[in-house]
Amino acid sequence: METRGLNAKPREGTEVEFKAGFCFDPATGTNKVLRESVARAVCGFLNSNGGQVYIGIRDDGTVCGLEDEVSARFQPDDFDTFEHGVHEYLKQHLSPYPFGNIELAFEEIESKTVAVIKVKPVQFYVYLLKKAPHTDSNEIYVRTGNRTICLTDKARDKYVIERLGGIWMH
């Protein structure tokens, strides 16, 4: 695994999102809801101006790293399997999958390994595929300020029309 050192810890904002883990919260243990949260953030960056999702940093900026998650789910230091799992989850839940717009790298921050998903914006739009009991829905997320929001109804329609080069007339 190749890691790159980082001098200054980033701050959450329009183009930066923190997640404590991918499907393991160091404070509470296994938490599969985190995967969808990461996918929402990636989808929001794809549909906006791009950005970076840091996995291994809590919302308050505390660096927890990925060592506990990787050791609990795989073998110690098996970051390759972790990376594969992130890519596979995103491929299954983003549609159309934006090949070439998502890159995952590892960085060392405060002596801990953190995954950074670097996201380039798309010219079209990407759905987050949600599969829940009794429903299959596709949602469009965008980034606004330090939040990722789901567009619905007229806001979604306006976004899609304008994203495809049309003019919203309502």
C-alpha cells in the first residue's frame, strides 16, 4: 500500500466530507449505514463541482484512521481488500457509473491511514441506486455548502434539464 503524507488536516466544506469509516465505526463497531453515507457524498460531488471524501476522520475532525476497520473486517494492513470493497459498492450503487471520475488513495494523517476518495464532477448526472424493502428508487444528490442533499420534485427536474443543457421554464 502506498500512502502519501499530508502536512495539514483538511476541513469539511463544499469540496471535503469526513466519514469515520466505510462500514465500521471505531466508536460503535459494524455500521453498514456508513457505506450508503459515503456513496451519497460521492454522488453529491459527482453531480456538483467534485471533491474529496476522507474515510477515517470523524465529523468533528478527529482522525481515527482505518486500521481498526481493516483489522476487524480483513487481515491487518489489508488495505487492498478495503479499497476493492469501496469500489465495488460504488459500482453497484451509482448509475451510470462514472469510470475515470473516482479515484481512491491512502494518506497518512497524524500517523494514521485514511482513505481519500477523489471525485471529479460529471457533465451528465448520476443516480444513487437505493434498494429497500418494497421499493427500488433512484435519487440524485448534490453538494451545497458542507451538506449533501437529495433533490426531489421540481428541484430535481430543474437540475436534470439544466444539466443536460436545457432551459427550465416553470
